[in-house]
Amino acid sequence: MKDRVMTWVPDACTLPTVDQPLRLAEFDDVFAESGRSVERSAETAVRVEFEPASTVAARLADLAMRESSCCSFFDFTLRMSDARLLLDVEVPAAHVPVLDALAARAAEAMAGERA
């Protein structure tokens, strides 16, 4: 996975280049440690289910807030219902390749295929 870490980060991302691998590692870690499933809910949306724990919810909320500040095209919705913790991620059609890459990273991390 490391070979393709930065190939999909869009020019619209304002996170300093040096910090981008660190942010991706944060996503990889939370996907691997607490992720349960990832599914495409629409062409421009992905739903990721996580272990329903308050510590995971806090971690996801912090990560989503920081990611939204540098990649404003992301729309994150975090919710808990029926003992499920769900993160819905939506993007405009122009950023579907970024969403595809994020969904692939999530699936790989959950499957234990982290680099």
C-alpha cells in the first residue's frame, strides 16, 4: 500500500505534503483497529461501520474534523444507532476517485493488508 500512498491525494488538499502520509496512517490505523465493514451506499458515498465504542467515535470525529479542514470536498457524517457506529463519507462527483481510494484503503486495512 505504501507505494501508492500519495497517488490519489487531490490538488485540492491543503494539508502540507509532509503531513499527508501521517494522516493516511491515522485513517489506516482506525480502519484496521476498529473497522467492521465498508460498503458503497451511492456513487458518491461510502459507509464504514466501526466498533461501537465512545473512544472510537471520538477518534473518528476528531479525524473527520481535521480532514474536512484540509479537504473541504469531503462530507463526513458520524452516527450511532442500534449499537452501530457508522461513518458516511460523501464527495462531489469530481472527487469520486478519491472516495474510491479511501474505500479501498479501508477494505485493505480491515482485511489486514496494511503496508
